[in-house]
Amino acid sequence: MDEPPKNDDPPSPGPWAGNQSPHGDESPHSSSSGSSDTFVLGVANEEVVGPKATTLKSRYPLRRRRSIQQKDEEGSCASTLAATADEQPSSHQCKRFKAESPGEARKNSNYDGYVGPSDDGHCYIELLPEELLSKVCSYLYEFDLANLGLVSRRLYRAANDQNTWKALYQEAFEYATPLYHPAYGKFEFREPGRWKEMNPWKESLKQLRHGIHVRPNEARTYTGNPGRRMLHFDTVEGALQHVRAAPGQNQLIFVHQGTYQPPSITIDLPVQIIGAAPTHPVQRRVIIENQTETTLALVEGSTGAYVGYMTIRFVPDPPAQMMAQAQANNANVALPNAPHPQYYAVQVMDETAPTIDRCIINSKSPMGAALCVKRAGANPRVRHCTICDCDNVGIYITESAQGTFEECEIARNCLAGVWVKNQANPFFRKCNIHSGMDVGIFVFEYGQGFFEKCNIHANRISGIEVKNHANPTVVRCEVHHGKTGGIYVHEKGRGQFMENKIYQNAFAGIWITSHSDPTIRKNEIYSGHQGGVYIFSEGRGLIEHNNIYGNALAGIQIRTGSDPIVRLNKIHDGLHGGIYVHEKGKGLIEDNEVYGNTLAGIWVTTGSSPILRKNRIHSGKQVGVYFYDNGHGLLEENDIFNHLYSGVQIRTGSNPKITRNKIWEVKTADNEIFDNAMAGVWIKTDSHPILRRNKIYDGRDGGVCIFNKGRGLLEDNDIYRNAQAGVLISTESNPTLKRNRVFEGRAAGVEITNGATATLEANQLFHNKFGGLCLATDVRPVLRDNKIYDNQNAVEKAVNRGQCLFKISSCTSFPMHDFYRCNSCNTTERNAICINCIKSCHKGHQVEFVRHDRFFCDCGAGTLDRPCRLQTEVRDNDTVYDSATPTETDTQ
């Protein structure tokens, strides 16, 4: 078969770009109504011809097929592959083929090789095998394919084959996946199945065709092909120079795979620069680096610029590295010709707003940062970038700069992952900031910033540090697994921290210190290896609406003159206490729910004086509110209930004001204290509280217990229906009781024992079971104008009936009467025997009187070897215990 004729003329530009050719020249086939950026392959400026079209609509109509009779009249015919009316018939004629054997040359052709129509009227192109058409198309470039598709429907289908365009696309751009470029500065790799278009490779090539390419040592190979018309350069700076010389045209640069080491690149125009490589991730195959100065600077004029899918790094040469290291170590080392160390991989400065997308940004300099954004007006958009393994700071934003940073990976940097200072105000969203050798985010010197939905974890110091009047906003972030603390606010730092999850940090979840005043609102603060919120050194702050639970130490700790507002929080299920106020701590603590903590719900100690108001403090495993070691303050209008030990305990010099509380299962100044497992109020160890106008009732132990030199003033209280003494005063204590009503107790009204004394004035003691006022041996209280009446005196009645006193007390109460010991039975000092058992069970024994005091009878309890004659019931010795002072809590 003869070879087809050759045509050395370049092909027609074809219908690529409406009114303009790829080089910007006016197309000879342009339509007056066509848009200059329209791109249609196969048909120019009109409806695309598809396989199902019934009519070929084109500005270049095909010539009508000629019949055999017509050939004699015209003498010759153009080839049936002729595309347009503007093209002249070729001087070369194709040989005619048999319809039944299109691959064979017809031996008996007419008119010197003229090919006429087939006998049955079919076009010979329709008879060519698909393999042959595909082979022909594989040798053509996109402009040639565009023109070929205008000839016939079958050639249109062949010229739009996906595999053909995939090969063309990957040869031009190298991408393994079609790149979607719908608008300026927007790029996205989309798998072919996600495209709306039938041929995504062709569509992507259409979108990217105006780009120019950087291919070192290959520019001549790719430039000048008339079927492709793509500009190529050996260097990045050459491509940028071309763009500057022709503003408005070809402002898209593809930098193909390889490592580039150009001089510092300055971008001052809205150019798009994107890496191109055959494998993902593309950014690892396209590397731009510098050793002596900032690698890439985006300055004024670069608003709208795009840099994406490449690695940009600053790797100082050895002299610069040594100089920077010496400065970092404060050493005086002079190195000749060493450049200034404050260089960056990427710097954005002045009035500009470029986009940096899916880049790897890295600096190996121990000074400066990988990415620096500085000066007012600098407002880049940084998306999906990786800033990791830098020898200094990852991202540095300063001098009122802004910027949006979305879904970036910032990790394993030697200093902070992010620095924000000097009134800079960036926006970070969904960034992963972790595993740094220093702080995750450091905001200082009046820095601001908004951080939303970031994951900040596993940093060596705090996840977030705020200082020097900085005021960031942190919303819906996770701050966790910090190797020291979660959030550290100090040196007059501020900030708003809202709706975050702060957990599993080695130290406190949040530290507030040194006159700092942040707002901590609606956070989950839990499972810390130490405390939840720690406020010290005159720290302040608003701690509001947080859920604080499951921390190893106190949920909130306030110390050393700190004075925060703590309100509307839930503080619960801690492995230590709920709120711990010590070392002269203060604070307004109101409307909180404190429950289920292992130790005291609230501790107040060592000179502290908080205001505790309208809190619900309940279900603790020890004391509800515990004042000790000179703990003071105001306890007002709280609900305190369901604690294992006392609702309120006061000891060792403490002197709080307690008013209008409800204390049950356990109102001091109008408290209700009721249904407690132990005493409703304990006053111990030199404490001197004022309990006024309370209701202390239905306790399962005593009403008020005062021990160990406790003092205090009990005034105008109603103390009633408690299982033990209404008021028990013991061990050298000396309180004052005025105008109290102590009544309906299931033991005595007031008992004074063990070297204690008291002043009782104008009290009413009535309807108590064992008696109104019971005084142990040698007790000499001051008594004035008290009314003691209508008590049941059950102890005296039992003695008069000859009953063992255990009959009325069992082992749960301690009636006050004479008790003895039996030397014949070798009873110990911890055993006590009532007068009737002495007369009956130990008749004839050597006995001695011990004292008049509180006890239950051990003989009747069955704890002695000799059985009690006055008890008719058999006692289980394992269920009773020796008479002794009631058990008390020793919360530390």
C-alpha cells in the first residue's frame, strides 16, 4: 500500500479557543459571537457533535459525496476527509479501496487512482477498522484531534477517545489523575468517575491548556510543536519573567518534578504556580529550595496568586547554619560572609492575599520559622499544607498580619508549632498541631487569633500558651495528651476558650496565673493526670458552664491570692476533691454542681476566704464542705446533701460565715441541715464559726459536734430529731450557745463531756429522749436563763426499773449516766458497765466507779465473758463494738 501524501504545512489552529488561538492570536475561523475563553474540541463555537446527533452542526460543513456519474463532469474530487469549506482539495489523490477489503489496495481503480464512492453508497471512513482509526489518532496532538473531529461522526468519536486524551494529558502534565481547574486559583484532583463530562482528560486539558511549563533540559523538546502549542522553560525564574512580560496571558505555571535551586523567588503578581508529577503526593516530587536567603517571598501585588502542590524549603548552607546556631546559643562566633539567619522557606508580607495550597514547607534553620506572615495587610490563605520537622518555629505571624490556615499539619517542630504576636490576628481551622518539642500554639505580646476545630496534642510543653496581654479565641478544639499541661495562661494573658475538649494532659488541663484573666466557658475538662483548672499567683478568670470530671487531683484549684469567678459548672467524679481553695485563695464560687468526688466537695483552708453561694454540693464520698487550718469565707444558700460524712465540717482555726444553706441526708444563718449519715455540723480543732438561724434535723448521728478545743457561736438555731445528741461538746471545747431550741432528739439535748465546757444562755431543751442537759463528771458550764422541760428522761426511768441501759441504747447511742468497771472480770478502760448490771450481773465482784459520762453498757452488749443476766436476747458479739468516742472523719 502506498504511503499517504504528506503535507508540510502546519495544521489549521482549529476551534480551540473561540476568538483566540492558544497564543492569543486572532483565529481565522473565529465567530463574532464566540467567547474568547470558550474551549470546544471537535466543533467551533456551536453545539458539540456527539454520537447520537442527527445532524452535524459546524461552521465547516463537509463536502457532499459525489456519485460516479458526477466524476466525469468535474474531473477530480477532494478527499472525503476534507474538513472545511475553506480548505482546498489536496493535489494528491488517495487510492480506492474495496469496500469488502478496506485494508487492500484496489488493483483496477479508475481514473488514475481516483477513489469514488462505494457501490452501496457507504463512506469508506465508516468501513475502516477501529484499531486503525485509534492508531491514527494516537499520533495526533490535541489541535489536530480537534480538527479531525469535524470531519464526520465516526472521526469525532475516534478523536474523543478517553485513552487517546489520557495519553496526551499525561504527556503534557504528568498527572495520574485529571486536575479540575474550574476557576482562577482553584485546583482539585478528581478521579475520572467524579467528572460530569464524558471525557475528563479532555476537559482537564481544556482547562489547563493556557499554562506554561517548567521542564529543565526538556524545553526544546516540548516547545514549538504546532499540534500542541505549549510554552516550556528550563527555569522557574524564566517562566516568571515571561509572565511579567505578558501580563494577563498564561498566568499559570506548571513546575514539573525535580529539585530546583533558584535564587530567592519574589512573586509580586497574581500568578498561579503548581507542581506537576506523575505520582501522589505530587508535592513530594517537586522541590524548590534555597540555601542563602528566603526561598519564596510573596509581596505586595501577589493578591490572588496561587502556589500549590510542591515542597518549599530553606536549607542554610553550613556557614549560615553555624551562625544561626551560634546566635541561638548566645555565642559570639564570627563567620566570614555568613548571611543573616532570619530567612524563611516562605514569607508573606505587606498588603497581599495569596493562596498556598497543599505544599510542604520546611526550614532547617535554627532561627526564624518555616512560614512567616508579617505586617498589616498580609492575609494569605494556607490550605492543606504540611509544616513539619522544622529546626525552629513552624508558622510565625506578627506585626498585625492575618491569614487563614485550614487543615494544615503542623508537627514535630523544635520550637512552637505556631507563633502569634504583635497584634497579629490569624484564623486557624481544622489544623493538626502536635508532637512539637515545645508549645503547640504560642500567643504572646498582644497577639490574637481565632482557632477553631483544631487538634492540639502530644506537645512537650503546653498545647496552648498565652501571655503578655495576648487575647486569642479557641473554639471547639481538642487539647489533649500534652506532656505537661493543656492550656497555660500567664503574665496578664487573656483569651476566650469555649466548647473545647481538654483531656489526658500530664499536668493541669488549664493553668491560669500571674494576673491573667481568661474566659473558660462550655469546655469538657476531664481525665487529667493532675487537676482540671489550676488558678494560682493572683490569677483571675471566668470559669463558666464547664463540665469538669474524672481528674486525678481537684477539679478546680484556687491558691495564692487568686480570685476567679467560678459559676454554673459541673465538677464531679474526681479522684480527689471537687474545688480546693488554699493559700489565701479567694473567688466567687456560685451556682455550681459539685458531686461524686472522692474527697471533700469543696475544701477551704490556709487563710482562704472564698464566697460559696447557691451551689449544689452532694453525693460525695467524704465531707460536703470542709473548712480547716484557718479557712474562712461565706457559705450561703447552698444545697449540701447525701455525703458519706458531714455536710459541713469546720476545724483548726477556721471561721466561715454560714448562712441560709440546706444541708440534709446531712439553713447556718437560715440553713437546713438534715438527714446526714454523721453529724450535721462538725466544729473541730480551735475552729470558731458562727452558726445562726439554722435548722439541723433528722441526722443519723448528732446535730452539732464540737471537738478538740472547738469554739464558735451557735445562735437561734433549731436542732431536732437527730439520732444522737442535739449538741455534743467534747475534748476541751468551749462554744457559746444562745437562744437555740434543741428538741425531740432520740438521745440527749445537749451533752458536755471530756474536759469541755460551754456557755449556755436562754436555750430551750425539751422533748429529748435521754434528757435535756447531760453533764459529765467535772464539767462546769456557764448556765443562764435556760429552759429545760418535758424531756423523757428515759435513762433515769430505765435505771429505776432495774433495766440494763443497753436496753434503751443498743450499740448505736450513748446514754449519760454513772458507769463502772469490774476488776474481778478484768474489764478494760474501754468497757463500761451500767449500775443495774453491777448490782445484778457482777454482784459480789470487786467493782469501781469510773465517772458519770456517755457510754453504752458492754455487759448488756455481750462483749464481756460473763453473760448479762438482765438481757433476755442472745447477742451477736461480731455486731457490737466497745464504747468509745464517735468516729470522725480525718479528711486531709
